[in-house]
Amino acid sequence: MEKIVVDTSIIIDGEITKLIESGNLKDCEIIIPVAVLDELQSQASQNKDYGFVGLEEIKKIRDLVQKNNIVLRFEGERPSMDDIKLARHGRIDAIIKDIAKKNNATFYTADYVQALVAQAEGVKTSYSKPQVKIANLEFEKYFDPQTMSIHLKEGAKPMAKRGRPGAFSLVELEDKKLEKEYLEGITTEILEASRINQTGVIEISKSGALVVQFRDFRIVITHRPFSSSYEITITHPLVRLSLDQYNVSEKLMNRLSESAEGILIAGAPGSGKSTLASGLADFYSKKGKIVKTFESPRDLQVDEKITQYTHLDGSFENAADILLLVRPDYTIFDEVRRYHDFRVFADLRLAGVGMVGVVHANAPLDAIQRFIGKIELGMIPHVLDTVVYVKAGQISKVYELEFKVKVPTGMTEQDLARPVIEVKNFESHSLEYEIYTYGEENIVIPISKEAKSGGIERLAESKIKDVIRRFDSNAEIEILSNTSIRVKVDKDSIPSLIGRGGSTINELEKNLGVHIDVEPKTESSENNEWFEMTESGNNVILEVDDNKSGMSADVYVRDRHLVSTRVGKRGRIIIAKRSSAGKRIINAIMSKDDIKVVTRD
């Protein structure tokens, strides 16, 4: 009886199953090394699809051998820890070939390198070249020239987004609901084509999640334990545009060509940010610049002269070290999401590399705000000089950033001068926002014509009320002039507001830059919120009406301001027990002190 030893590759490819089903393998003994079984088990335990595919194939082989007079047995010892550590260097493959030598068996493999090594060692070898479908894959039947993405989910009908960025619709592709086995078949087909074809690469492989870049398709596969059911999402770029095809003014084109080196492309998901980034990469490449990209996954459609980089050892920080040695003129960073991504972007820009970052944002200002807290406020203008906001596939708005030391708009006292980031409309050069530090907070203030002429109203709305209401939650504030306000508070709050010898009120007047008249309220205007207090894990939860969600809230204990926060979803104010505010609330509960919640728009 002929003896056959199989390795992992030919089991995963399903070639042994096909040979048995076709009758080409019969009246023989199939030996599966224990090392092969261990390797497949290890992959399956890590929720890697290859492991599950291989184990399913072994089950099929076991069912088939009984009908074809074939003996199936496992042989060999389990790999040691040293064998596992040296697996990448061929130790496991050597163990499998040794079993073939020992049994004077034919070594069956679908790995060309293993076939060559076995033949060089004098082992009788049967190399089965994988018959893998690398074109017209099953999922491609769902795509047409108007399809942006397809969404295949277990137990649901296949859906697709068709149209263009900013003007697309979700359509149903078939009336039949998809089964898990069908989706697993699509996954296997994609993985096999990626393994054989150099245009396919696995970008991310995690427990329950897989991201594959196959040609110009970005494929995201999720299943348990990460997602509740099996799902495949495949995105395909519809168009590849050059910078000339956008509504770029001559003024903006000159800036991009000559002076812009810290560019941020912002927009909502599906707005066309990456398409613009690809066009900008090609634009710089054609101007004779060395251009690289940072991507995960690498799905930008760029010229062949542009090298696309991804994580190095799981980190863009490691990749940045290599990038600096390559000395690029421009780097396209698609997409800047995590905390460390912002730091890497800033470090590369400050090192002199021209940077183009892609950021998810609902408004152009939001893109700038995402850098606040990641890097020092004063460094932002040195990192970013141009913000391009994309909407419905076109450039909607462009901001430029400038750094100045001045008195913020609307303030009058010269001793309030401070570093200010000016955010200006690029085309009109009009000032739209100012960003600066006020006290311990970073302030982003919209600038209007009224604010430029007077401005005390804007400052009062944003800061004065917050400061005064720390002393009285229901303080009434009246603007008397550009430099004077009247404050009405409860009689009990006046001593703490004035302070000993007027020290507190004098300090407030100095910080706010206005004269403050303090008067007692003639009528009470209490507007306390009803709330219910509960505990959940490490948090204290104050629940108010659902319609208060998103509003600002002040919490007081014995009429003393405790904390300012926001009302979250379902009207919940969540305060950590370990925080100073949480500890004071717990103490107030124990001592039965009065707790008060005041909400405001």
C-alpha cells in the first residue's frame, strides 16, 4: 500500500480532498504529521481563517477515506517550544519531511519551496501547483462602475452603496439572505488569491477581524468574537482624480506648490478625502518630489514611483525612524486617528518633512481641534499651516493658520495679551476663529464682526457666566458696557464672591478684564433639575430628563460649585468615584448634604 505524507499547504488548499474525490488517490495510507495538526490548531485558536479552513479539510478527508479504502493516521510528536520558535526557519517543515523519509513515503505539498527542498534531500515528492482563482472572484460580481462598496452580512441580504461621494444610495443586490458558509467561501477565495497573487496582502489580522488589500479593493472581514455575526465589507474607489480636476483656485494651487508643508485634509467618512490625498501625492511626485505614504491598510491609488509604507512592528513610530533615513520631501499620512498618530505626524513635520494628513471631521475646525491635547497648543501652527475640508468629493473650505502674540479679539486690557492661533479663511483672508489659553482651559472662539468691534458680549457668554456661577448657580449677569457688567447673586453668596477685603472680586476683575458690580437678587430664580442618583461600577451616575442630553451641567454641594460637565446620552451625568468630585459627592451622600444639578444650553 502506497504511503503519503501531507504538509499544511496542501491540506489548506484542499488538493488532497480533490484527489480523493476524483479517485486519483485510493488504496493508500495517508499520514498526517502531528506537527501539521498542531499548527492548524494554533492558527484556529488565534481565530485565523487558515486554521479553520485546514481543520475543516481534515474532517472532510476523514469522512472520505472510509469510502475509498484509505488508511488515515497521525504520526510524530508534538513540536517542542524550540521547534515552535524556529518554525519560521523551517524547523516544522523539516519534521514533516523526516516523517516522509522514515516511512519511505511520497511527500505531498503545494508549497514550491518545500517541494524543491524535499527533492534536494532525495525525498519522493508530489508537488501540486495550487489552482487558485485570482481573477473574477465571487465578490466581484456585486460590483459595477457605480458601486462604492458592498456590505455582505450573515443572515441579511447583500447591500451596496452606489453613486459618488456625497450623493450615494444604499441598494439591495439580491432578495436572498446570505449564509455563513457562503461568506466563508468568499473569504477563503480572497485569502488564497492574496497568497498566490502579489497584488494581495493581509494588512491586519486580529482575533475575529481581518483586513486585506486585494488589488484596489479594501476588504474588511469580521466574525466572532469581534462581531456578533460574519460580515464582509469591501470598498472600491470609483475614480482617480488629479489635482487639476478639483475646483482649486490659482491662489490655493500656488500655496500647495510653494509654501504649504503642513496640510490637513478633513471630511466626513466617504466624502472623498483619500481621493484628494492620492491626487495631491501624484501632484508632488510629478513636480520632482520624493513622496512616501503612511497607510493602514495601504489602499491609496498612487503612482508607481510612490512607495507605500505601513506599520513597522505594529507601530508608525518605528516606521517614522526608517522614513527619516529615506529623506522624503512629502509624506501622505492616511488616516491620522490614534493618539500616537498625531504625535508621529507632528514629529515628522517638525523634523522638516512635508506632511499631508487625512483626518475624519464633521467641520474644518474639528480637524484642528483634534490636535489640541495631543501636542502643545503653541506647536499647532508650526505643524499645520493649511486645512482643506472636503465635502461631496469637492474642496468645500480652506483654512490657514497663523501664530501671533496679541490681545484676543474682544478683550481690552493690554496685560491680557497672550499667544493666539488665528484661523483664517484662506480665500478671503478673514479671521474666523481664535484659539488660545484662558486660565487653565484651551478656548476656541468664533470671531464675528460684532466681536471685532466690541466683543464683551461674546466673552461674557463663553467665560464670565461660567466663572460667576461657581459662586451662585443661578447668578444673573447683565452687560452694562464693553468694560462693565452687573452681577446679581443670592445674599448668602455675596461674601464668597467679594472675598476678604475684596480680594476675590478684584482677582476676577483682573482676569476677566471687566469691572463687576455685585448686587443681591430681589427674587429667587431657582432652576434646579430633578435627578436620580445611582452607582455603576466605579462611577456615580446622576440621571436627569432625557431631553437634557448634550446640555452643559453644573453640580453643587451645599450651594458650592463642585464640577462642570455635560449631560450624556439618556440624560446621564457620569462622575468617576475616584475623582475629587466623585469623592465629594460620596461624602455628601454620607453626611446627607444638599446636592443640586443645574443645566444650561
